[in-house]
Amino acid sequence: MRTLLLPALLICSVAAAQEHPLPVPTRERPYDVATRFPGGSEAMLRYFADSCRYPVEAWEKRKEGVVLATIGVDRRGRIDSVR
């Protein structure tokens, strides 16, 4: 009797384990994608160097400072808001 009970329990446990398959992991889409300047970082630095104008009076008096800007970009890559 014991020799039949152990294999029967083993078969039942294997059958019960196969009733609930493991969930298949789904691949999530990225929500945030890093923005890139056309031409890369070097082109961005070149653009800022060419387009920023230092006031002549501040240049002559050697005044310096820090400018902080926040720029929002929409899904199409256009500037949305500047603060």
C-alpha cells in the first residue's frame, strides 16, 4: 500500500502544479525618451555659442552670472514652454 501511495501523491502534485501557468511578462513601453539636439551635443554647444549675445555693457564691466532656464518640448519636438 505504501509503495502505491507515494507515486500517487507525486503524480497528483505534478498535475496540480501544471494547472496554473506562470504569467507571461509583458514588455512595457518607455514613457520618457531622452531628447536629443539635431546633430548631437557638439551641435547644441555650437548653437548656443553662436546665438547667445552677451550685453556690451556687462562685457566691458566684466559682469558675470548664472542663467537657469527650463525648456519644455512637446511630442513633435517643438518648444512648448520656456521658464
